[in-house]
Amino acid sequence: MALILLLFIGSRALAQQNMFSYNQYADNLTPVNPAYSLLDKANSINVLGRRQLIGLDGAPSSLLLSGSFPLEQMGAAAGFFVVNDKFAVENQTEVNAFFAKSVQLSGGSYLSVSLNAGIRSYVANYSSLDASDPLFSQDVRETKPNIGFGVMFYGDNYYVGLSVPELSFRNLGNASVPQANYLRSHYYFSGGFLAKLNEDVQLKPAALVSYLQGSPVVADISGTIYLKEQLGLGVNYRTNKQVAGIISVNANSFKVGYSYQFNTSSTNLGGFNNATHEVSISYRWGTDLQRKLL
């Protein structure tokens, strides 16, 4: 019964959730738009974990793994990203490889384009809830190819991009609410700017706007202050009435981040704590290891 209750409670929270829904997007944007990978001249591996409804079995959780490897002689980069979302008896996994190429427009301005391709798998073990109930007697297993693309215009201290990392040509009629959302096309607009306030303080405002057909537009708006390029303190506001505080510690090779997200509305999802914890770890290596803030 707890899992069935969770399905009804969680569907309210996830019904309008996009595939890439996380607070630390401003530092982990490659899975949303692989063209962003060209902003970093170093090799990198990034891991991000996210957990909602702490303390409840089957609560929504996400794991995001990405890697980017520059091909300097070609003015390009190649890499991968893997996404796994779990929610009660539902499990969505996506694996993609990408290639991105940039061209210099003028001065320090560049235009980059990317193409990603992979596979998406969805499994829902509904029979584990109650095999005798006709509503839960049939499990769902679907696998389909995925293709996506991105475009980004950027310079030394800014970027603006559009992307569709998951381009779907059909929906599954028997899908649950979260699954139906995952298997639609998702559209993203992203932008960020790095302003140097003085020798020790820099400010990075950023935004990520997502659109899923049949759901309201959701916008994330964040601001991060970097102290001596080492400590980042930020806040993110999501237009579905969620706020997150973000802290990060940045070195040349390693970056660790943590965010705590909570609802600002009076709805408490049936009395459960809907706070979300998110942890990210990045490792970079290569010849150009200047701290990456943008």
C-alpha cells in the first residue's frame, strides 16, 4: 500500500517534470545541451545524484553521469551522458553519446552545434504492487532509440543555447504519467553570464527554461556568487514554486556541489517532506586546468 500511495503522491510532483530537472544545471549543462561542452578545454567527468521524499521507500531519485573530451585540433568535443531515474516501481535509463563542433564567428564569439544519439529504456514492474489487481497486473517494458541536437552561441563570459536532447516521434499509449512525459520531446533554452565585480568576487546569473508539450513552461533562474574562484554560494528559483540553496567548492581539478530544494507553496504532498537533496562531483584533467566558473 505504501508504494501505491507513493505513486499517487509522486505523480502530482512528477507529472510536469522534465527529464533533466536539477538545481545545479549551471555547472552541469552538457546533458541538456552537449554544445556547452566546448566551453571547457579540459577533459571532465561529472556525477550528480538527486533524491526526493527522503525516508520514504521508492521515493524519486536520479543519477546523472557525463563525460566530455575536447578534440582541440578539430575545434570539437566528444563525450557521453547517462541518466537514470527511479520512482517506486518505475525505472527510466538513457544512454547517449555526443559530438559537438564550434566555429569562430568574430573575435571571441563562437557558435557550436551538437548531435547526440543513444537509447532510452523504460521499465515499470506494476505486478509487484498487486498482481491480482487488473490495474497493476501488466508490467511495462519499452526500449527506443533517441536522437537530439543543440545549438549554442558563446564567448569568454557568456553563453546562450537552444536544445532538444530527446527528440521523440511517438508517445506510448499505455504509459504512466511520468513515463508519458519522459517519452515526449523536451525543449530547452539556457543562458548564463559571468560578471567580475572585483578581484575576489564574481557573479553568475543563469537560466534554464524547459518546455514539454501538454505541460506548462518551467523556468529555473539562479544566481551564484564566487569568492576567490573557490567558494560558490547560490540560490535557484523554479517557477513551479520551488527554491534551492546551492553551495560549491571549486579547485582546478575537482569541484563538489550540494543543493537543498524545498517547496514554497502550502501543499505538502500528503504530509511527506518534499525536500530534495542534490550532490555533484566533477573531475577535470588535461593541459588547461584553469578553474571553470562559467
